[in-house]
Amino acid sequence: MLKKYKLNDHVKMKKPHACQTNEWIITRMGVDIKIKCVACGHEVMLDRLKFEKKLKEVLGDNNEEKKN
């Protein structure tokens, strides 16, 4: 299953963070992907393969809110 995601997307990971949320925002993309916790602001950098394994679903685009 191929999941489409891009910069500034809100994503849901399989396991929750220590602050009990599993929603993150993608802040950097390349070989590695950097995600930021929505609740506490903690940033984590994962390689693309690990990120895709841990990704549960893409919730939406953060840029859509800024355009309207």
C-alpha cells in the first residue's frame, strides 16, 4: 500500500508519543523525514523506511488551512 504524504501534512502514527497523542506534522522531507508532535512540539527525525512502517494514516494538509 502506497501512502501519499508531503511537507506540512498532518499524519497519524501507529504508536502514541509520551504525551499521549499520535498526531504529527511533517516538517522536513528528504532521505530522512522530520516530524513534530502536535501536542508538545517534540521533533523526531526518522529515515523514510522507518517512517513509512510507523505511519498509520495521512490526516490532511496543513497548507489548506493557510490558503483559505
